[in-house]
Amino acid sequence: MTSETGSFVKEHATQAAIATPSPGISGFSDDPPPINPRNLVWVALAFLVLAVAIAIDDVWLLNFIHVMAGVLWTGIDLFMGFVIGPIMRRSPVAVRRAMVLRLMPKTLFLLPTLAIITGTAGWFHARQIGLLDVPYPAYWWVFAALTIVTVLTVQGFAVLLPANLLVYFEMRKSAPDGARIGRLMRRYVYAVAFQGLMQVAIIVVMARFVTGL
Ligand code: HEM
């Protein structure tokens, strides 16, 4: 789901009677897989690697995990918002529904995991290299990073995740309530736009960390 999906859902709202999407696309079967709890195994594995990196206190490994998770989180968010979103907006309703119903069960596991790993690894890596002990005014940069990542994570869990789930379950219904999806998506779109801005802001702070406070 993306920032562009607001308009697609608005449009979707007017076409709410998509009980079962048209089988007009040859070979297209709208039988999306359900949310698979087995993905939690991958989530647990990722947290295990993070826990090991923290426990052995390896600077390189923690830096790698932090940067990798951070660029994936930011990159996927921006890609979804500015590439997948516009593509979906211009696609037939049945295709959009099919995409959402397949994307959501993946992003549901992927994005919260990346968010938690980025913030946690960032905190421990900052501690390792002494960034948490720098004096003010340099510490304001650290304060900015911690504030932004907290806002991003809380908003992700309190706004984006529930909105994603509600839209997903509504779309799975045989007769989705387009108006409800539209309402949910409008709230969602503002949150995603704000997340995009914050994601870019934190990369500015990160570049500052790397070039020296
Ligand atoms: C959305 C959240 C975050 C993202 C996407 C992110 C991303 C990045 C990236 C891409 C780098 C490498 C920068 C470069 O090489 O130019 C980096 C480095 C770093 N980040 Fe973050 N980061 C995030 C949050 C945090 C937080 C909350 C902290 C903790 C205060 C933190 C601490 C660090 C540290 C210590 C480095 C390495 C600095 C150095 O090597 O001198 N990051 N981060």
C-alpha cells in the first residue's frame, strides 16, 4: 500500500461493487494467499541475528545490520509510494485489488521488522562508537535521530499497520465497502507522506553522523 493509493481507493470507492474481480485478464485467478504466520520464522531469525550482533558487540556487524535494514526500510517505503502507487492508480480495479491482497501479507511482516531492527541496531551502534556521550550542541543530532525514529516507529505501528490490516480485510470480503476503504486510505495517505519526509530527514542526520558531529 502506498501514498498514491489514496486516489486509487477514492476511485475504488465508486466501484465498490467488485464482489469478485472480473476474470477478463486471461489466466488471471483472484485467489490471493492468506496472511501466512510462517513468515514469523523469518522475523524471528532476523531478530536473532540482531541479538547476536548486539551480544558480541561487533562494530562492523551492527553497522552493517543497521545500514542494511535502514536503506531497505527507506527504499521500500519510497519505492512503494512513488513507483508502485502510481502504477496501481493507473491499473484496472481488479488488478489493484489483486496487487494489494498479495503485497499486504508480505509488507505486514517486512516493514515492522525492518523498522524495529533499524532503530535498535542504530541505538546500539551509536552507543558502541560513543555517539550517545557527545556533549551538546552535537548531541542534538543524536536527539533528532532518536526522535525521528521513535515517531516513525510509533506511527508505523499505531496508524499504518492497523490501516493496512483493515484495508486488507475489507478488500478480502466478497463485497468490499469502498467508502470505508476510501476513508481508511485518506488517513493512511497523510501518514505515508509524513513518513516519507521523516525518512529523508533521518538520512540527513545519518550523513551528518558519518561525516562527524
Ligand atoms: C529510519 C531510521 C534510520 C535510518 C533509515 C538510518 C540509516 C542509516 C544509514 C543509511 C547510515 C549510513 C550513512 C552513511 O554511510 O552515509 C546510518 C549510519 C548510522 N546510523 Fe542510522 N539510520 C536510522 C536511525 C538511526 C538511529 C535512531 C540511530 C541512533 C541514534 C542511528 C545511528 C547510526 C550510526 C551510529 C551510524 C554510523 C555513523 C558512523 O559510522 O559514524 N541511526 N544510518
